[in-house]
Amino acid sequence: MSKTARFSWQLIRDSMEGYEPERLAKVLRAYLEPRVPPGTRKLTDEQRKDMAKHIQHLLNENLPAWYTETGAYLGNESMGGYCWCHSFFNQRPTPNMRVQDNIQLMLNALEQRRGWLFKLDAVYQSLREGLPSEPGDDDIRVLALADGMVEVLQITMDATGCEESWYVFADRALGWMFDALALRPGYQAGKLMNKLFAFESWHSPPEEELRESAEKVAMAVVEDEGRRTHRKH
């Protein structure tokens, strides 16, 4: 697992406040209402597939970095439970053909993703403000970073339910954490993360094991910092 954030956290964070679900709903209605008029009883798989592709295109066009640059796309069941196969005009046991109801399902799923990011940001900000940096504070830094990693992973486990490939989001959340803190894990820390944070689909790591792993990684990060500082001097 790579612990390098694909995109900077600041870019994602700056985009989170400007979301206007009403405007997005208007765009979605303009596309869907002519294609699913009142009284529609059924859509073919091909119709739903074509519409879903266009909706995904509209989302990419109308949503900012918190959606387009995080990988938490609508339809990824690991985040929010919405899928194009069974949530998009094809609910069970009876499909809901109301356009507004289907739009609301999409907005709810998007809000779950945004809620996950806001929770992560709260942890990042708290760490950034409280992480000690004076000489001799290494032990406290290790504990604080370990606490942060555990909390970030727990938030992500809660958001994904540890479903299939949930660890992809765990990887990104940790990468964003280091980016938000302006920390650059070195080789040893990266090697440990690859080994200790090699999570599996459908399984959450035991709490005690997660805490122990986080402390080992945090110690490696702090040691990497110390070595870089020493080389500079």
C-alpha cells in the first residue's frame, strides 16, 4: 500500500464548503425527467446503463475536487452503499421510478462521502494544532501520531463498513493526514505501513493490533524526521 496522497489535502479541503446540492439536483432533473416521465413503470437494463453513464459524466462535470479527486465516486459500494445496479431506478423488490426520489438517493450517498471527509479534516486540524514540535517531544509526537492514525482508520472503517476494497480509502486517508501535517514518511515508515496496514476486504483489524501497528509506524515517521533533521545540520 502506498501512503502517498494522490492529491493534496488542501486542494480537497478547499473544495468542500462550496457544494450546492440544490444546483446539482437541478442539473440531474434536467437530464432525467425527459427520460423517465411520470407514469414510467419500467426501464430496460440498457436504458439504465446509458443514463447511469451520463449521470457519472454530469457528476464529474459539476462536482469539485472533494468528489473528483478522492476516488469516492458514486457507485463505489465501499462508500455509502449506493450502486448503479440496484440503487438507480432498480430498487428491490419494487423499483422506484420517481425521478426526485432517485436524485435524493444520489444526494444522500454524496453527502455520506462528504461527511467522511469532514470528519477526517477535523482529525487533521486537531493534530496539526496540537502536535508538539519542541526538542525532546519525540515520545509525545509518536503517541499523538498513533492516536491520529487510529482515529483516521476508525472513521474510514465506519464510513465504508470495511466492505470490498475499503482499504483503498484507508490508504488515501492516511496519505492525506501526512500531507495535511506536512510530514513525509521515509523508507522505513513506508515499509512498515505496507506490512502492518495491509488490510483485507470485509475484515476490520482488531483494535489492539491496529493500535500497536500505528505506534510502530508513528515511531518510524518520527525517527525518519530526526534523521532528515540531523543530515541538514
